[in-house]
Amino acid sequence: EVQLVESGGTLVQPGGSLRLSCAASGFTFSSYSMNWVRQAPGRGLEWVSYISSRSSTKYYADSVKGRLTISRDNAKNSLYLQMNSLRAEDTAVYYCASGDYGSGMGYWGQGTLVTVSS
Amino acid sequence: EIVLTQSPGTLSLSPGERATLSCRASQSFSSSYLAWYQQRPGQAPRLLIYGASSRATGIPDRFSGSGSGTDFTLTISRLEPEDFAVYYCQQYGSSPPYSFGQGTKLEIK
């Protein structure tokens, strides 16, 4: 069974830092591109970042460029999101999602909540 | 940047009826990169359709997708109670950012 399990979400002060993790199992993690997608309370989905299977390509939404960094460790079947200089508008549930171009994001985790507030 | 606009914002229908959801892009892109997702309250999104018209694994055949260029459609032929949810389109693979539409809420009339 495919599983993606996010962790690391918590309450953090504006300007603070946080590292989210996504543990993958049940599929060949190293063969798939991965993404982070977030959803602010009561709002729609916002794509945040993409990383290719071997980490050679990374993309970011303009709203997070320079503050959030995506990475992965294929040996540990894990995806990460380093979040720096956090703002109130970063408050959201963060989902990791797998999928290659042309196939959609087929697998999603349950999400982890990040709250940025003083 | 490709902007996706979904319509209507809210669709009120009864079980058994047919639902037609629209997704319009600000510029043309390959239909290979258009996906549809369903999100029920309190749950993660679920992939329904990829490549504009291919159903994901386990998705019932009452769900179908069509379209090309800038205009895409998700059709649910006969609504079941579990289909009332929010639906999002996304372009994934054309060029970043891999934007989502703002969503269409399908509610019970």
C-alpha cells in the first residue's frame, strides 16, 4: 500500500524556521517526482514546489521563492521542505504529493498543519 | 504563467443529475498536462483524471474528462452522494508554476 506521511508541522513565530518531512512507502520513491502543495484554512490548493526524481530539477512558486527549499533523500525514501523567514500567509496544511508529468499527482499524504503566528 | 479559471464557483445539483465543470486556461498548453482532483471535507485531494481524459486507478466511469488547448471539462454523468465535494483542475508539466484552478464546489440541491 502506498503511503505518504507528512510530519513537522507546528506553531511557529513570524520570521521563524521549520522543516517538514514526508516519509514514503509502498512504491519506488526514487523513480518519482515529488511536490509540496498547501492549503490555507478555508481556501483552495496552492502548488508550492517540485523536485525531480534525482533532485536535478527544482521549481518554486513565486510566493515562496528564496524562503522555502525542497530536497529529498532517496536512500531514506523521504522528502523535505525547509521553511525559513516564515510569514502569517504561510499558514496552511502542507501536503506532499507524488507524480510525474502527464500522470497527475497520484498519491497524497494526509497533510501537516503549519501555523505562523505570534 | 498559466492561470486556470474554473466555473462555476458553486454548482447545486441533485443525486442522479449530470454535472459539468469547466476549467479555462489563460494560454494554450498540451492536454497531456491537465489533471482533475476531488477533495472531500477534511480529506486530502484525490486524483480523478490525468492527461485531460484518462481516469486514474479506481475512479468510477461516471467521471470523464475532455478538452484541449485552453478549454477543459470534467463531467460526472450521474451524481452519487459521495460526489458532492470540491473539484480542482491543475496544469502539471507544461511550465511552472503548476497552478491549480480556484475550485468548483459541488453541493447538494
